[in-house]
Amino acid sequence: MIRIIVLSMCCLLISPMAFAQEKLEGLWKGSITDGGLDSENSYDFEVFIKKEGKKIRGKSYVHLERGKVVEMEIRGMLYGDMSLYLTDVEFIPLEGVEVKPRYTRKYQLLYRPSIWETTLNGYWQALIPTPFFDGRDRGRIFLKKVKKNKA
């Protein structure tokens, strides 16, 4: 009898937290740094994610300046430790905007669902033919899940 009561109490405490956590799918907003891991130079950054099992598809948007956005299709994987590996797979040019990416990127991110603030943070690196080159462009990413408005 005591086991049933303890198990019931655990379920009652855990289930609201599980439902309150944000899901990985959807829109994420934040910033991406440029100029090295310690750089303070950042741009507004958005990622839209769709999850298909462990596979991830989506789009990334780097807002360079007013009206200039670099849009990329991204693909990757979600691992059991809640980390993501993503790669830019295709540049999507915006009509009437003359901006192109300097390079494609790969991303290593950690997904942290929470009842308070769900985050997706990590690093990016430029995809180049010499991956161990010290001068490789890289930076940090800080994202928060965009919550849907409840009408």
C-alpha cells in the first residue's frame, strides 16, 4: 500500500513538469557571435526546427542588418544526451536581397528543456577543407524557445 502511495505521489509531482517543458520543434530566437569564441560581435539569429524521429530539418536565419538576412536550410541529428549536430545544407537566396553567406557552418548545440526557460546553446564552425586550421571561423550560439501566444 505504501508503495502505491509513493508511486502515485511521484507521478503527480513529475507529470506537470513534463507537460510544462517546451518541445524542441518550433522557432528559436537569440544571437550568434562572429569573430571567435570570445567575440562580443553578434547578430540576431533564428532557427526553425522540425523533428522527424532523431533526424532534424529546418532553417536558420542570420540577420546581418536591416533587410539583409542569410537563410539556410539545415539538417542534423538529435542524440540521446540532448545534444544536436546540425549542418547548413543549402543557401536560400531572398528575392531582391544581394547577400550571400561567407561559408557554410556546422553547429553543436545542447538542448535544455525546462519549466522556466528552455534553451538551445552551443558553438558553430565554418565548414572548410582543412578542419584543423586554427584560423577557422567559429562562434557561439545562444537561443531561447519562442513561446506560442495563447489566445
